Amino acid sequence: MNPFASTPTLKMQGGHPTTNTQKYSVILPTYNERKNLPIVAWLLAKTFQECGFDWEVIVVDDASPDGTQEIAKQLARVYGDDRIVLKPRAGKLGLGTAYIHGLEFCTGDFVIIMDADFSHHPKFIPQFVRLQQAHNLDIVTGTRYRSAPTPKMSGTAPGGVHGWDLKRKMVSRGANFLADMVLNPRVSDLTGSFRLYKKHVLQRIITLTGSRGYVFQMEMMVRAKALGYSVGEVPITFVDRIFGESKLGADEVVGYGRGVWALFTGV
């Protein structure tokens, strides 16, 4: 059976059967994601298998005390250690360096970065891939703040956020508005962390990026645009985490403001 001929797969891809021989590496930074990781891994495996894509998931765990690493090892036994690859670190070293660490072990042609807390649903990955293939884009980023993809593509729904209170929605909107006004990146969701990169593009950008933590995502996109890389956007639905607590705090908000200023003066 051709996996691209199934009704669910064609619906996700917008009704256009394709052949894809590329390999996709997913970097999943984790900290206390024992409950979320099995769900995300199952959804990723299901999505890639239905689409017929070659894939691997690089789990970068920062010494989680809740047993996340043991769960990752069990998932490697289920799906194969060539599919679920655990690359732990000695402590909680930050989101940006987690991507740098994970990238060292990626064997795919493309790299997908996303959260492991189920905020980013793997069902959007086929849409990322389809948009990238249609326009040979260097980067495709998920956006909560557009109703349609750019460049245009059929078969998608408007972006949005579920599970946030008004305060957090206003903080997110305000952060993106501030960055848009100061940096003019021409990307609607600069703080989003669900993206697909050509591997060599990510390797170049990541070596130039000096920020850490949550500012890391913003700086990578600003530098990508400054370097002339092509960027597409696909609307996604962001859902607040199912299990665990958000790791965004006051320090990260202050750091974000400083990061915007640093990029304005330095890029």
C-alpha cells in the first residue's frame, strides 16, 4: 500500500500525492517530560509512517529527576534505537544549547525543532514539508497568528492558541509586537518554537546565534532573515501543555526584552 494514497495522509498534505526520499530529524529538548514524551513519540512515529518519511527523534534531556531518560530508553526499545536517540546532558543547561547539542547527532536532511510537552502537534509536520517542497524554502515556521500560510497553500486551518488565559495571550502578542516593531523580521510569530530547517541552514545560523533560553528562537529567525534565507509560515494550533508546569518565568520575560534590544543594536 502506498502510504501517500491513504485518505488521512492526503488530507494532511492538501490532497496532492508526493514522493519524499528525504530524512527528517526531530530535536526534542526535555526536562521532566516523563508523561508527555510517550504521547509525542507515538504521534511523531504515526505521522512519519503514514507519510512514508524517513525519520529520527533526538531526545536531549537535561538530567530530568522524574525519569524522563528511562522513558526515552524504553521508547528506543519499542521504535528502535535508530528512531529514538537519547542524548542526555549533565544538567539543566538551557533551550538554546539543547538544540546545539542535539544537532550534533542529527543524520537527516532536514531538522525539525518542537516542544516535547504536546504544545506542538506533529499533525502539522506534513504541511511544513509540503510548503517547503513546493517552494524549496530554507525554513518553515509554525505561526499562531496567521489565518493562512505564506507563501499560499491550500488545506490548512487558521492558527490559534488554546489553554492560555488572557494575561499570557497578551504577553505573547506583546512580545511579538515589540520584536516586529523593533526588528522588522517580516515573520508573524517570532517567538514560536515549532520549525523545520534545511540542516545546513540550521548549522550555519546556530553558529552565529549568541542568545540562550527563549530568546534563542527569536535570534535564529532574525539572523536567518538577515542572511537572506527563505522563510515560509504555516498556521498551527498551539495547545498549552497537558502534563507538568510551564518553564516560562519572570526572568525569561526580562531576558526577552534585553534580547530584542541586543539584536536591534547587533544584527
